[in-house]
Amino acid sequence: MDLRSSIATQQYAATRPVTAAKPAPGGQNGISEAVGNFADLLRSGEDTAKAALTGGADPHALVQALAQTELAVETAVTVRNKVVEAYQEILRMPV
């Protein structure tokens, strides 16, 4: 394994806790549960990619994880766009 990729993997793992989502106080609603599922899916895709880089996963698993991650990101972007459109429509309403 290349030393540079090993150092990059270690640095990435060291910064991972800083970017992790903080748990919501009290019970979870549907949105926070969906965000948690999205984060778990991204995390599992990252873990599979790391394993493939170090030789611990087969290429088929990597392609499958990347496809799932791509679909999840596209879904999140579509939902975000719909929310922005709805917000802009509310702003255009006369008072």
C-alpha cells in the first residue's frame, strides 16, 4: 500500500468525528430519522470504499456501494430543490 494513501486515510479518519451529526434531544421525528439513515448509508459507502482501497473488499461491493450512495445523494438533492421551490413560492405570496 502506498504511504500517501495510508496517511490520507488516517487523516480522514481523524477528522471524521468532527463532521459527525450530533444526536437530537428527545425523540426523533421522521426528518431526523431520514437524515440519520442517509448519514448511515454514506458512512457504509465510505467504509466500503476504504476497504476496497486497502484490498479488503471486492470491486463489485464497491460499485454497489457507490451506486447506492449516488442514488441517496440524488434523492437528497431533489428533496432540497423541492423545499427551496416551496419556500420561494411562499415568499411570492401576497400578504
